[in-house]
Amino acid sequence: MESLIDIFRFFTISQLIVLIAAVLRSGIKREQAWATAFLCISVIAYLLADWEAAHESIFFDPLLLLTFCVPFSFWIFSKTLFDDDFQFRRWWWVLLAGVITVEYLIYLQCNHLLFPLTDEENIIFQLLHYAIAFTFIVLAIVEAAKNRADDLVLERFQFRNIFLALCAAAIALTLLTELAFLNTSPPIALELFQKVFIYAIGLLFALQILGAKAGFYKLKEAKTPSPTTPELDQKMIKELTRLMEEEEIYLTEGLSIRQLAEKMSVKEYKLRQTINQQLGFANFNAFLNTYRIQAACDILADEKHQDLTILEIAFQLGYNSLAPFNKSFKQITGTTPTRWRKQALATDGPLAK
């Protein structure tokens, strides 16, 4: 049984190495490629650190440090996968360094009794390790659930929950296995199941990357509309444009793609597909924001609306608070609403259309 575990261990490691190479050589956006590679390297380190033969190796401590990165790297991976506005924050490096430091101190205490503590206090140290890991798993799952309804990439919309749930289950299974057998070795059968499960997840990732089912990842170049748009899509785009430009339905607060599909009497999945593939938007809010922010620019540049506050304008345009309006405005125009208004009025007109 132990030899079977090692077979799956090294099958999985070799598969993850191939996956890393495929990701880095593909057309996936850089942030997603490196986040996926980081997660794979962390999992490889876990599989090797879990191998009894590696415990006496000089590489064990570096492997251990990388093992502590698994939950963090899983969280970052989920953010790059599901957040279309993902930007890496420098303070995350500080967070990662803090996590590794705390985890290593916990390891030293539990295995080498760094501090003279009672058994109960040592158990608290061990539980802290699991608390840190579960926190990042929960954050990753929240990332997958957040903005799910606005996702216009059909493949990602259909698979995001089950795909991330499987990955979360792999890490949770590992943590629960270790937690259930805190001071003893887990049954060999359970350990084998864990390795097979991680192998299956790695295989699923590999199939995605190698093109068996594209859609989870964003390519570096935006997808261009099909030169031969079906007649149904042409009618849908025409009606969609009319609703946006003539009826200004984008002003509806909290407008969802489901409500818009019902208004147009079309299937929701078909509308998602059309806005994504024909108009080039990956997120429904990003689509709405192109109209809302253009309208905001016109209002801010109009002397007749000088008495309106930025908050009042945001409410008029369908935003339910000021923060998302300011964020969207700066993403699209590169400046703040206040500065835009000041410069636009100073030049007797809007800065740009």
C-alpha cells in the first residue's frame, strides 16, 4: 500500500511539473500563469515533505516552508481566476512572510519544543496552524462565489463552483486528515485516497490548460468578435443597444443580467454568451459601467449639474454606494470624478468622449 501511495505521489508531482510548463508557455495572462505555477510548486513541496524519505534530506526545511504557502497560494490563485480586475498587492508579500514565520514557529514548537509549554498549550499551537489554513480556504471559496452572477465567461460561470470546490476539498481533506490524527499517523487507505484525489485535481487542471476545455483562464489578447455573427445575435445586440442607449436601462439600480434577459425575453445564458463573445466583456458590471461612466462624464462636465454631489450622481446612475462608482470611474477614465469635473469645467467641456 505504501508503495502505491508513492506511485501516486510521484505521478502527481510529474503531472504538476508538466502543468507548470504548460501554463508558463501558454497564452494565459501573466498573473494567472504565475499564480497557478506558485500553487503547483507549493503542492509539489507538500507531497515531497510528506514523503518519509525526505525528512532526513537537507532540502526538508525549504520544502516545509513552501508547504506553508499552499493555502495562501490557493487564495491568490482563486483571485486571479475569478477577479477580472485582479491586481497584485505588495503587502501580500508581507502577509505571506508573516504566515510562513508563524507556521514555522508552530512547527518548531510542536516538533522540537521551542518553548516549555504544557500539552494543552501545544495543542492550541497546532490548532492555530489549521485555523490559518482554513481562513485562506474560506477566502478562496468566497472569491469564487463573489460576483458569480455577473460572470459572462460561460465556461467559467458554469464550472467555477464545482471546480473551486474540488480544489478546496483537496486542501480541506488534507487538513482534516492531519487534524483527525493529530498525534498519530493517518490510516494508509486514507492517505492513499488523499494522494489519488490530489492527482485527479491536477489532471483536471492539466486538461483545462492543454485545451480540452478552455474558458477558465483569460488569454493575453482579448477575444475578437466573430466575423459571422448569427442573425439571432445581431437582433439581440440591436435590442440590447436600444435598451442601453434609448431607454437607458443601465440607470436601474442593482440591474442584473437575469433581469435584463427577462426584459429582452431571451435566455440568460444566450445573453451572457453574446455580451462576452460579441461585445468582448467578461463581466456584466464592466459592460454596464461603460454606459454609466460615460453618462457620469457628461453630467460632471455640464455646468447645469454643478450643484449635484458625486454621491448623488452615483445614485442617479444606478450605483448603490460611492465606493464602486469611484473605483469604476478611475478604472475607465484614469482619474477621480472630482478631478474630472474640475478639469472639464475649467476647459468649458468634457475632457473626452
